[in-house]
Amino acid sequence: MNIKYIPFRQIHPALKQEILVEFERFYDDQDYILGRGLARFEAQYANFNQVEHAIGVGNGHDALLIILKCLGIGKGDEVLVPAHTFIATVLPIIHVGATPVLVDIDENTMNIQVNSIEKFVNPKTSAIVPVHLYGNPCEMDELMTLAKSRHLHIIEDNAQAQGATFKAHKTASMGIMNFTSYYPTKNIGAFGDAGLITTNDAMLAAKARACRNYGRSGDSGYTLAGVNSRMDELQARLLYIKLKYLEQWNAERKAIAELYESHLLGVEELQMQTSNRDCCNVRHIFPIITKNRDALRLHLKSSGIETLIHYETPLHLHHALKFLKYKKGDFPHAEKVCKSELSLPIYPGLKEAEVRYICEQIKNFCELSLKKKRVAIPVTLQSLPDATQAFEGFQSGIDRYRGSSYGLLANVFSWPLSPTAPTDFLSNTF
């Protein structure tokens, strides 16, 4: 089999005729910037997401940037964000002059550790940005209670959770202002970049509309120092078509996730994401956690299965965020997930037979790994006088099992068994 992580060619053909008809309408309307197509999509999305206002912008990053400007968050302010998320959640905070303060995640839900947030709140704290990571809604009741008691803004990052719910509420409907991204890989994605802001506050909505268009407020001129970040008319028209299918696509994603869970439940050394009670996880990503992530990924690749990693480097260890002065070990749960997370294919149209095949390959690998642990390589570093002898002993142990049922051992380890450089071998391996 050859299973792509997201095969766009399999997703879009069913919509091709609708898209072409809409493109002809767009061509005839000659309505290119802040046009009727955008207004129509904004109204459609606001209704879908149970909010009063939706404001289309250029991308998810700009959506958060505009929100921060509208709320007056800037120099001297601190904003709490999870330590495990895409860097675009943090960069706009830096761009307005505020300071992102990272909070570790819960290793089961992989969302911000709600019961740890309060200890990070101080007089400089102005907002919390909960990220509904991988499509999994955060525990919002506790967050909203804390925010109300400490006079903080809640800004939901809904880029990966379009259509998800917490209790009776759609995600991106509970914060003062919220945002999403329509990057092509999202549950509904554009044919390029696009983003959107949601809010129930009419004054903030008007401010956001002005801010996305250089700060222009209708006939009042330029009332604030805004940015140029308007959702393209063509993207809005495409998203209008795709939004009609979102609930169906999310239902397919959930069914696929249930298949994965039923086949992988009980597999040793494999952890899957859990959801809070009363939540609807829309399964943007299906993450598994395993210590042998890199070897498993290679095994799946050799079996024709494409996977991704979300995300390989923890936020606090990126060079770009070095100035925040965090260090390795500050956020152990986030670091563990980054070191061991693997994203399996999940998209509308993925067949049950393909899911079964993926699970079979994972289980085969895990069973082999368990057998490998029982193999005693007859050499220890302590028993050998020098690095060369250690290498020769280890090479002998590997050779002993080549051709047996453990013949995959060297491939799983991927160790450079070069007899010309035993010292390098040891330093690289141990």
C-alpha cells in the first residue's frame, strides 16, 4: 500500500464542479477585495460557530496579532500559552511587544495544564490562549472561572479544532475574541493561506474589521494603526463551499479515530490522546506517543505509510525564543510529547482497510521491539577495557542475530557499525 498523510487529490475531486462554478461567479462579479463572497462566508461561519461576528483575515497568525491589538495587549503585558503548540501561537505576542509565558501541558490530553495556570498569573498577566490541540477541546470551565476571577482575557486558538465542542459550546465561541486558521491541511482548508476571528462583542468586531484593512473605519478614515490582512475573496468563496461539508468530514475523522483506538488499544508502550468529558474532539491530528517514535516512523515509511511529527522541537528550545530564558527540563510533559509524538494519517476518505493495515504495521513493530528487549547482547561496557573492544563485542552480538527473527535489530537501532571508527560509534550511541 501507499498511504499519504494527506492526499489532496483524493479530497477535492468531489467538490471540483462546485468550485469551478463558484470560480466563474467570482470571475464575473469582479469583486476582489472585501467583497460579497467574504461577507457571505463570514455570516455563514458566524452562524455555524454560534457567535455574533466573524472577521476574515489573511491567516491565523495575523488573526491573533489583530486580536492582541484590539484588546490593547502590548509592552509590559504577559500572555499565558501552552508549552506545546505551533510557534504561530507565540510569535504575534512577541510582535506586539508582550511576553509569552509558557505553561506545561497535560500529557494525556496534550492541552494546557489547567490546574497549573494560576501559579503563573501575576499583575502583568493580561490573557490566556488555550490551544485546542489536534482538535481536542481544552477544559474551558476552569479556565473561564479563573479568567473571570482574575480579570483576564480568554483567546481561543481554534486553528485545529473547527467544529469541536466543549459541552454545548463550539470552540472559538467562549473567549472574548478567538481565531482559527484555514491552512490547507486544516479540517477545512483554503487553497492557500486564510484565517478568521470570532467574537460576540460588536465594538471589538468593528475594531478588528478596521485593523485588518490598515485601520480604516468606513467613512471615518484611519482610526488606528492597522495591518494589511484581508481574507482573499477567492479563498472565502472556496471556504463557503467547504464549510457545508465540515460536519460530515469531522464525523468521518471521528470514525477513523475510533477505528485506530479499537485496533491499537492495549498495545504496549503506545499512548493515545484522551479527551475531557463532555467534549467533541474533531481529530484534526491522530497522535500516538511511543519511545521508539523515530524507528517506528522509519518502519512505517518502509511499509508505504507517510507520517508527520507535531512538533519535533518544544517551543522553549527554539533558537528564536532563546531570549525567554527557558531551558531544557522546564516543561517535561511538552518535551516528552515532542520527543515521542507521531501523527498517523487521518482524513475524510481514508479507507477502513488502510487503517487496519497501518495498525497491523504498528503492532508488528511493537511486538518486534518487545522481543528485541528480551535479547541479551553478550557485552557490557563495564566488562571491556577499551572502546575498540566494546565495538567488536557489540558487532559480534549484532552479527549473532542477523538472519534470525531478530534480524531487524540493527535496522531498528540504525547504529553506524563502522569498524574504522569504534570511538565515534560509542560516543554517538551512548
